[in-house]
Amino acid sequence: MSSPVSTLVNQPYKYGFVTDIESDTIPRGLSEDVIRLISAKKQEPEFLLEFRLRAYRQWLQMSPPTWQSVTYPPINYQDIIYYSAPKQVAKKKGLEEVDPELLSTFEKLGIPLSEQKRLANVAVDAIFDSVSVATTFKEKLAEQGVIFCSISEAVREYPDLIKKYLGTVVPSADNYYAALNSAVFTDGSFVYIPRDTVCPMELSTYFRINNGDTGQFERTLIVADCGSQVSYLEGCTAPMYDTNQLHAAVVELVALDHAQIKYSTVQNWYAGDAQGRGGIYNFVTKRGLCQGVNSKISWTQVETGSAITWKYPSCVLVGEGSVGEFYSVALTNHYQQADTGTKMVHVGPNTRSTIVSKGISAGHSRNSYRGLVKMGPKARGARNYSQCDSMLIGHEAQANTFPYIQVQHPQARVEHEASTSKIGEDQLFYFQQRGIPLEEAVSLMISGFCRDVFNQLPMEFAVEADRLLGLKLEGSVG
Amino acid sequence: MLIEHSETILAVRDLTASVNGIPILNGLNLEVKAGEVHAIMGRNGSGKSTFSKVLAGHPDYEVTGGTLTYLGQDLLGMAPEQRAQAGLFLAFQYPLEIPGVSNLDFLRLACNSRRRYLGLSELDPLDFDDFIQAKLEIVEIDPAFLQRSVNEGFSGGEKKRNEILQMALLEPRLGVLDEIDSGLDIDALRIVAKGVNTLASPQNSTIVITHYQRLLDYILPDYVHVMEAGKITITGDRSLALELEERGYAWTEDAPEPLEIA
Ligand SMILES: Nc1ncnc2c1ncn2[C@@H]1O[C@H](COP(=O)(O)OP(=O)(O)O)[C@@H](O)[C@H]1O
Ligand SMILES: [Mg+2]
């Protein structure tokens, strides 16, 4: 007898095309010379080269982490290309100077950069392989003193800010991949929101890996000065190659007194094919520092892509009364593996954190939530609430939950709830018997499961995320 | 009600079906015409629910022989949702709980899928609100139930009423009610039966599957069938149900088959 409801067709990954564009690419491999070459190409000040070299030397002493619940063959770091840039891009004044091929690539991805078609009220920084190719609405943002540009540009234009904050939240020796990133990062976004300013539009960075042998090592830094607010969204896609590609990013957020940063991610890197060939290794370090009193950092992530995801957007809650939030949907299908979660480190008194994690595993995939809640010795009155729910689709998928709790203050409170459920064939039949087709039934149940997280996303992206999950799951039920 | 020359809604001929390779239905015959109410009675395990699942197209049940014709169409060629859209409704013996999906959304989607099939305009959330009010009254359901997840945490009786509410919304041509009376107290039974009777019309028909004659005091069948080891062995009128109650199912085993008691 045919396995029930297993007949849906799999939706192909529609971002899997490659753009044919002439690029400036350095030879494969990693050494101090390569790092000097990258730094020179980017005309960086001395302090940054020093930062890179220090990180590189630390990295050489380190070994990759092995505690996560994912498996993959060892990565040959000498086989990766660490810098690839579309050729003409060296210095662009306006979008008129950007290669039309690049513009049309982003257009195809649904990220129109051209003046006429820009997303209303969303400023976009578009990163293609190793470099930023365009940033929209820069002037408009500048009127309010908001800085939104590529990190390379920030290094040149605002070296003091970079010097002050880069590596302060994620030190270069934090972990293996962070060290690698600190040594070789090529581009990324920089945001500075001045005092008492509410950023007038959504900021968004869109990452695109194009070249097949390039690693992507972007670096993002967001600083929200006292009393300011910003909402930032990142999206990403990559072509389909049948080899694996490394993406090792670092994101640092700093919130000063009463500042609020909301950071949302819709991650849709190529996940490999149905047999598990190819796909991105997404090894990312994201951390926010709530440095100021009553500051707030909120992470929302919808993780649907990548062959392997290793990522724990975290909050270090230093300022008294500061708030950390983590809302996550991680979906894995076929042979994808995800080990993702968060760390909430409560340093200051009366700090609060909320963790809501929804893991969906289908196919032969493996999906783990791993989270640390730490209440330090000064975290008087601190509170955490965690809720981790897993949903299994089919019989071969795995879901794990690894909550770690450390409490060093007697008046800190930690609450943890967890559940595991399954989309049952009889539930789906019930929908069908009421005239509702399978695909719709699955996506309704998934939306219901993820609602608490989707509600945190900016409106347009919530709709997009919902649709994306539906597409990803087609063919997985049975 | 019996109507002369009325349309055949369902024709089942020599139906055999199995689950996991084990034959459960063994040559079942049944004809249901517009306007009629049929009761199927029988012991636990005789195959009543299996028959209802086969009608609705549950993928676990494999039809191994015979024919199933619904409104002149071959049911076997239709996906479960197509059968539903074409007006075949199954009230489940054990309605499923669907966490995270609001009852209201679920009902509206179901209703619109049927309306699309019938060539009617789809109802937006506001129109649907109006549309559902009258239906709620039929089964005496508190509107607050619409805001909850489908069947989640509903009592047995509430789930059954929710089934009849769905039937009221979908206006099926053939309603198959599997043990709609099980687990109901007498008040709930009355409400459910009233719902079923309100929805009956000369155009549609109903199959009530039940264990007990009690339900048939409220929903008056035109025919009563006894199911035994995967087929219908006796067919009669209402009095057959009373006789069964009096004499037990064991009595039917002595009957030569197929037996017609008119
Ligand atoms: N999904 C199934 N898997 C295995 N056996 C089943 C399944 N469904 C029904 N059966 C078997 O088929 C027979 C008839 O069951 P059922 O149709 O539920 O009877 P009834 O509704 O008349 O009580 C029983 O022996 C039952 O165990
Ligand atoms: Mg039964």
C-alpha cells in the first residue's frame, strides 16, 4: 500500500540560478598573505589589518566545535576562495553605475534596488558574494543621522565607531568560526542610530552567494545609541551547487540605555537536494549586548535553508532591567541538519528574557534546539521564560531539545516548557474530508504552530515566511 | 423519506476492501436514494467504520473489488477532498483535534471549498460570520467555540455537535454519521438528532451508523441494515432495529442471507 499522503510534488528551490558576471577573485586558500591581500583590496586602515591577523593567529590555535548535534566531513579551509567581488563594483556612486546584471539578479530575487521599484519604506543593503553592491535610501536616512552602509564603507568613513565597537560583543577568539570570520570577513552591513532617534524605516540586508567556491564571511554591526530604536531584517539565498559552501558570519548588536534593536532573519540559503547533496554550511555567531539600562534586543529568526545550521543568536543582558528575546522557527527537510537556539546571559539585576522556539522536522532531517539560560551572581530579580516546541512530520525525522540552565542568584527565576507533536495522517485526512487539500492542511497546521513567532516579524515578512514554510514542506508529508 | 423515482445518490456493489492486507469488507451492497435515511447497525468490529472510511477515501483502506458510485461518478477515481467537495460528508466517530488552527478558519475554508465546487461565491470572513450564525443555532453551539482550535479540548458531546455544525455548513448530498450518538447524554443526543433532522431534505440523504436503537428514536430511518463480517446481511425497516434491540445481534447470525424483512 502506498504510504499515505506522500504524493505531493516537491517545489524546486527557485533561487538556485547562477548569475554570469565577471568577478575579481583571489586564489584559493588562507594565509597571512591572503589576509593582507584582502585588507589591501579593501584599502583598510592598519588597525583592522591588525585585528584580522590577531584573529587569524588565534584561529590557527583553535579547533572546530564538536559538541553540536550535526555531522559533516572535515572542511578543507585551503580549498575555499576568501574573496570574490563583481568586477566593476570597486566604487559606485549611485545605482546608475551598478552593473545591470547585478540589479536584475536582485530583482529576480524579489529585491528591487532600482530607484523606481524600491520597496516602500525598506532600505536595502545588497551584498553579492564578498561585497556590498548597493544601499538604498542612504540619503534619506542620513537626514536623521542614521548611518546605514556596508561595513567596508564604514571602516573608511567612520573608523572611530568601528574601532570602538567591532569585536566587543563577539571577541575574535570567541569560537572557531567567529575567529575565522574576524580574520577574513569581506563585507556586511553597518548601522548606527543616533540618540533618541527612531529609525524611520525598516533596514534590510540581502545576502547573495553567487560564486561556487567562495566562502561567505560577512560581518554586521548595529549600534543603537541611547533612546533609539531600529528594526533590521536580513535575507539570504544562494545558487544550487552540488558541493557544500561555507557561510560563517558574525553579527554584533549593541544597545545603549533605553535603546531597542529588533533583528529579524529569514534564512533561505540553498539547503542541498532531496538526497542531501550540496547546500550551505551556515555557521554563524550572532550576539547582542544590552549594555544600557532598560535596553532591549529581540531576535526573530525563520531558518528554512542551509544543509547545516549552527547558530545561537544570543543576548548578554548587562544593563539593569534590560530585555532579551529570541523567537525562532527552524524548519528542516530532507537531509538538513539544524542545531540552533540561543543564549540568554543575565548579568544585571531585573533583567528579563523570553525564548520561544519552534522546530519543525520533516524527511530525514535532524533538528535540535540548544539553549542556555544563565543567571549570574548579580542577576537579582531576573526572569526567564522558555518555550520549546517541536513538530515532527513523517517517521524518519528527528527532534531534540537541549536546555542548559545555570542559576547563580537565589532570586532569579527560570521557567521552561517543552512539547513535541506530530502532524498525524488522520489529522490531514480530517482536513481533506472537509474539502481542504493536503498542502493547505499542512501549511495551516504549520502556521498555527509558528504563529507566536510569525507575529514578531514585520508584517510583509510574516506573510513571506508563512508562504516559504509551506513551499519547503511540499512533498514532505507521509 | 421515501420518494418515488428519486435520484440514486450512492450505489455500492460487491464492495471488498482491506487494511494492511487484511480483508475487512467482504462484498457489501447498498443503494441510497435522494431523501432517504439509512441506518447501518452491527456489532463492534463488523466493519461499519471501515465502510465509512472507504466511502470518504481514507488512504489506509484499500478497495480490492466492487464498485462505488456517487451521483453517477466513480468515487474510486476521486481524491478525498474531491469527494468532500462533491458533497460527501463523514461525521467522524472520533473527530480529530487540530491544535493551532482556529475552528472559525477551518470551517470557513471547508465551507468555501464546497462553495467553489458548487459555483457559489466564496465567503469572506465578515460574510462567513453572518452565514454561520444561523447554523450555530441548529446545534446550539456557543459562538465562543469558533475562536478555539478545532476540537481541541472539546468534550465528546461538543465534538459531535461540531461535526453536525460542519455538516450544516457544507450542506452535503450524502451525510455519513459514524456513531454520532456514542458518548452523548440524552440532551446532547436530542440536539444532535434535531440538527440532523433539520438538515434532511428530499435532495440529500443520510447514512447513520449506530450501535444502539436509541438514536433511531430520534432520527427515523427508512431502512435499517445489519452489518456482519464486512457485509450487509439483513435489510429491513425501523422494526428491525427494535427487534435487534430485543433479541441481540446473535439472532441475525441464524438468518439465511441476504434476508429482506419488509
Ligand atoms: N486502520 C486499521 N488497521 C488495522 N485494522 C483495522 C483498521 N481499521 C479497522 N480495522 C479492523 O477492521 C475491523 C472492522 O473495524 P471497524 O470498521 O472499526 O468496525 P466497527 O466500526 O463496525 O466497529 C476490526 O477488526 C478492526 O480491528
Ligand atoms: Mg466504528
